[in-house]
Amino acid sequence: MSTHSTERSNGTITVAPRNEAAQSALVVICHGLGDSAEGFADVAEMLAAQMPYTKFILPTAPTQPVTMNMGMPMPSWYDIVGLDERSNENCKGLPDSRARLEGILKTEHESTGLPYSRMVLAGFSQGGALSLFTGLQLEESLAGLVILSGYLPAASQFKPKQLSTPIYHGHGSMDPMVNYALAEKTKAAVTAHGVTDYTLESFPIPHSVSPAELQKVSAFLSKVLPPDDSFKIQLKDPKDMSVKELKAAIRKAGLGNKAVGLMEKSEFIQLVQDHRDGKC
């Protein structure tokens, strides 16, 4: 059985350890323009197999008209007028998407006690741009940022507060959409603000990701989010959970076969507790 379970709800995909008590890290992955959370579900599941203590959350952007694409409605974190420097200042919807990412991180922190230093924002293209714009302007410092084929949006509005957050930026040298020169300009602009740890690496690919690039991403994540049981999340005591919550935890853990025939709440409590303790 896989160490992780994958759940889909209202456009958001969550790939999390079957044993919730094993989680000690979080990665949020934002897709690119016109895509959805499904576009990176396989990547999240691959990384989860390598980092069994990590939870991955993949939100889907709201559908809205995109000026650059002739006003066609599509999943987009913000409107894109163009990628030249002047047009790139007009990013209607960017504050809302930034607030949404901040909300995801805050909810995870407040509900589990996981510190921000054990969280990473990641994204591809427009999702990478959003992650970069959001991650360095937080009040708290994250473990790192992963930017794939991304860039800095709304540069005049960008006021980074976290100057030591490690950044890995992978980018295709043959990218015809977000060309490599823009990636270099992005690094220059970000480091000009005083950001100290920005790695930009090119790959011989177009506007996409490659196995070699994902290997580098995996290595970066393992470096900034190494296994550390001292950061295991704080879970609600099974004794304080409702029957509905207990059944959801049992389903997520893949324990349905062990719950067959159970009738009393105390039995569900014992099953969840035994799973957390590694007894089943």
C-alpha cells in the first residue's frame, strides 16, 4: 500500500501521508495558466513517494478572462496582459490569489502547529510567478521556494521581507513563452532587493518540465525539508473526534477493511489511535 493517499475536493488535490501523524512538512504546488491541479498531481505523488513525511496541496486557480489570450476564460491566478515589463505590471487578481495562498499556509499552521519553516511554495509558469511573489512577502520565512519556468509579476509592487529564503528556479533554455532572458531578469530583480539564496538553472527544454529538472527539485526539497520527527504535526485526539471525523480518518488511512463490523465509537477511536501508533 502507498504511504500516501490522494483526495480531490472542489478543485483542490491533497496528497498526504495515510498516517496523518507522520506529517512533518508541507509543499503547496500551483499550476500554470489554463491548467488545473490535475496537471501536477502525478508530480506530487512522485515526490510524496520520496518524502513520505510530506503533505502536498494543489489548488486550482479561478476561471477568469485572460487578456493575452483574447479574453478567453480559463483557470488563471491573475490576468495576463503581456509578458513585457510594462504589461506585466497589470496583474488583476494577483492580490486575491496571493491571499489565497497565504490562507492555505495559515490554515495548515493553525490547525496542525506546523511551523512556516517546514513549508514550501512551488509552482510552474504563472503558478511559479505567484509563488515567488507571495513567498518572499510573507511575514514568516518559509523553508524554500520552487519556481519552474516562472518569472516575477508586478515588479513595482514587489516588496520582499524574507531575504534569506532559499529559491530554486528551473527554466527551459528553449522556452518560447517565458523565455530564459526573463528568468535571468527575474533573478536579477529579486537579488537586487537583497535576496541572498537564488539558484537559477537552465534545461534544454521548451515551456515544460523534464525528468532531470524534477530530480533537481526533489534534491532541493529534500535539502530544505529533511526528515525531522520533532516537527510532526499536532493532531486532534481521537477521543475528541466526532464519528464523522473518525470515519474520514479511517477512509483516508485506507483502513476500511479493518473497520468492517465496527459499531461503537470507542472501536473507531481505538482503530485510529492504533494506526497513529503504528500498530496497524
